[in-house]
Amino acid sequence: MGTSSAVPAARHTARLLSFLAAQPGPVPAGAIAHGIGVPRSSVYHLLSVLGDEGFVRHFPDERRYGLGVAALGLGSAYTRQAPLTRLAAPVVARLVEAAGENGHLAVLNGREVLYLVEQRAAGRPPLVTDVDVHLPSHLTASGRAVLALLPPAQVRALYPTPGSFTDLTGSGPRTLRELRDVLRLARERGFAVEDGEVTTGFASVAAAVVDHTGRPVAGLAITFRSDAYDDAARAGLAEQATKAAREVSRRLGAR
């Protein structure tokens, strides 16, 4: 590494991470090199190593670098840069264009899902699943996709009593046993579904996004009118959602 004899590589690494943490968002490699006073070639080497270890994340669509998942313990900069949203948004946009239906990405927040990405297809009506909206996870396809991959004990802790199960349209699981059956079916299929349990007349299919440890971190879903697709066509939409979820997972470092 060019100047490693004068300034140890460990110091370069610390300066690079500190520089990224101080930024309002991901930045180009040239800005990093200028900011920490290290040749660009050396910076690319550091970024490669730190990327392999999960401390730095490359945003190829923007040609920028930000903090990665492994940097969570470094402070609030990780949350501020919202890498999951940045990495998922272009994938969801491409999915919506290909499928011609609304798409979204949501994360688990207690017993609810929080929507981070919402992409509306041309000519399709707006949905209740807007950015920053919270909905019961056991009723949504995106929430079920995540819950299906959690340890049973964690699901049980989230839903300790029948009172834990809220209702939006008069349908959906009302007990832990019923929820377990729904999640078991999602695991068998490889994707989760809901039909009329969030909004009457609309259905969704979703697949889980996992991080570099294999932990489910989000659900990626497509929503459509219930009467617009038969079972075979819905399976086709689910396949598209699954491929998109795998792409986001790959961007997060999943193998």
C-alpha cells in the first residue's frame, strides 16, 4: 500500500471509517481519498478489504461507498445512511417495471412491519403500504416472509396471547397455532401470500431478504388486484419477487 510505511494501514482504516461515519450519506472513492489524504489506489484496496468484511458497502448504482452492516456498532451513521433502502430501491423499481404491479419493501418492527420502499406501477391505484406506514406483520405478505424464517421462540415471544393478533378486514390468523400454519406454508412454498387481509380486493406475494449472516431483515412484496391473477400467474409474480429479494440479499452480502 503506497504510504503504509509512513502511516500504518490500521490508521488508514480508522480514518476511512471515521470519514464515512461523518458523512450525511455514501460518497465517491475520490472524495474519500481526498478526505483522508491517502492515494486513490490505496483507498480502493482498503475499500475492497473492508467490503469483504462487511464494514463498507458499495452502492454500484451511485458509484459511492458507505458504511456496511458490520459497522452497526460504530454508531448512528449506519442508520442515517439507510443502506438497505438505498440498495433495495433500484431493485424494487426494476421489479415493478417488469411485473407491472406495485412493489414494496418492509422491515419487522415489533409485531408490525415498517415500509421503507414503495414503488407504484403505472396505472395502478395507490395502496395503504406507503413509506413509513406500519401494518400488522402477521397480516402482510412481507411480514410473513420475515416471520417464516425467524426461530419459533421469537415468533412466540412476539405473539404471546390471542390479544396480540389485530384485525383489519375480518380475516387472517387469530391464534399462534393459526399463524404457525401460515408460516409453515410460506416456508414450504418459498414465498408468503396474503389475500384480502390488509385491503379487501387486493392480494400480495412476498419473499424474504436476508443479510450476510442469513438472518431475515426485510420482506419484498408485489401487490395486485385479487381477481386479476389465477394461481399459476400468482406463482409467476412470486418467482419475480423471489428473484428480486435474492438480488437485494446479494447486495447485502448474502451468499
